[in-house]
Amino acid sequence: MKKLALIAVAAMMTSVSASPTAARSTNEPAYNHIPANCKAYEAEGAFTATTRGECISLLTSQFHFYYDDGREANAFAVHACDYYADEAPDMFNALWSSKQQCVDEVLN
């Protein structure tokens, strides 16, 4: 259940209202548009505690985790848990007692 919540918010981050990925060519990997997505999030004020660099790191590691057979799994877990701790501390504290517990749950 907790892992599903983590995945749902990470998936939400990839769907910005005027998504720059909509116009991408079929030859370009999806991760080429991550900086533009994060710039759009920043412009919308969607995530107040997350910097553009943190957003890029989270989405890049998420991309590799899901599309490269788990590559960068630990990096994704750490970034995702940091994201939750920063953006939704009440939810984070309700679900996990520590960042390590969050990371362990994402990886399992």
C-alpha cells in the first residue's frame, strides 16, 4: 500500500498540465524532456519544497528504475523518499518512521 502511494505521486509528477513530452518525436527518449517537465512544475508552483535539480534527479532515477529493469533503484528510492519528506511531511510521517524504512519499502 505504501509503495503504491509512492508510485502514484511519482507518476503524478510526470503529468504536468502543459506537458512538454506531448510533442516529442518517437526517436527521442522520454528522459530528454525531464528538465522541461521540471521547469514547468517550477513555473506552476506545484512543488514548493523541491528544487529543479531535485526534480530532475527524481524523475531521471524514476525513468531508469521503471524502464531500465531497476537500474538506479536505490537512487530512485532515496530521491522519492526525500521528495515525500520535503513535500508531504505529514503523509511521510504517517507512513514511515524513518527515511530508511521508506527506502527499504520502495526497494521491496
